[in-house]
Amino acid sequence: MGRLDNRVAIVTGAKQGIGKAVADKLEAEGATVVGADIQEGATLRVDVSQEDDVRRMVEETVARHGRLDVLVNVAAIVPFTPWDEIDFAEWRRIMSVNLDGTFLTNHYAQKAMRENGYGRIVNVASNVVLAGTPNLAHYVASKGGVFAFTRALARELGPHGITVNSVAPGLTASEGVLASKHAEAFEFVQMLQAIPRRAVPADIAPAVAFLASEEAGWITGQMLVADGGHTHN
């Protein structure tokens, strides 16, 4: 018996990295998982910054599976942009996916969840909220917004049987990170961690799976930091 037997879950950003690891973990725990991603090959092709895409994602999931119990919002852009190179267009590019996307997915998912009086929403934030990592000012701002919005939404949805939490990974060896300049930071970050090795996406998925389960029913509005002891909140 899995912790998520008979549950229906949407995972955004599910094609690779942390999103794929989360989708695989929830499936292993018994959930029916709808993987959404802007890339080809996902269960549903979705741009989380587009309201029509997000509405369709939730409607099609409920039409096909009869309900929606879990939303894990992983989809995000992780840039590497020095502060002096961030203009308003670049700021909006990050916010449209990372913060607008969080609003849209949470907004439509909670509507479906309220019909059954049950739901688990997990938004992926980042430990950069605590570390103030350089070359990421707009990303740090967006993920700070994800955490603050999560805390506020938990207050709004608690009476409806829905918990809203966030997981904050540290630097993780996902495909996106390894293909970026952030890959050069692993050696430095490992020195700051209590556990001195590279994180991989599978390290993050269990924290998400716990918050997505019935067991976490008395936990809401929280940010669970999964970064090997790099930061302290």
C-alpha cells in the first residue's frame, strides 16, 4: 500500500530534473500522476504562465480522472544573470513563469480540490530565499514570492481541507543546472553543507511526497528546506 493510493496528482515541470523525480516518487507511492511541462513528451503540454493552458490542465485532469487531490508546482526558469544585466523584460520573463505560474496553478487546482474538501498543494521554492544567492536577483525575488504566497494561501484554504506548503531545494544536479553556469558552484556549496555531496533530484522528491500525503495533514503554510544543511531558517 502506498501513501498516495487512489490520489490524483498534477506535477508541473515534470519532464526532467526535480519535477521528473517528484512525478516518479508520487507514482511509486500509488498516485495517478499527470505530468505537465512546456517540453514535448509530458502527459500534458502546458505553459504555466498562460492562463488558458493552466485552466485546461486542471479541467482535463478532472475530466479524465474524476478528481484532483495533489498539485506539485515545480515548473520554473532558473537564470544566471548578473544584476547589471537584468532589465525589465528579463525580470518579467522570470516572474511570468515562477510567480504568475504559481498563482495560476494554485488558483485553478484549489477550485477542483474544494469540491471534495481535500487537497495538498506543494510549491517548490528555493533555499536562495535564505541565502540571497548572487546572479539571481529576479529568481530570488520570485521564489521569495512563492514562499510568501504559499503561507498566505494556507490561511485561505485551511477551512476547505487543503494544505499549502513549499519545499526549498538547494543547488541540485538537475539537467538544467548542469547545463548552466550554476554547475560551477557545486564545490563551493558542498563546503557549506552539513552533508558534503551533490544533491540529486531524487533527494528532493521524498520531502515533496510527504507534504503531498495524508500524513502531513497538520502541516500547512510551511517551507521545508531540503539542502543538506546548507542554510538555516
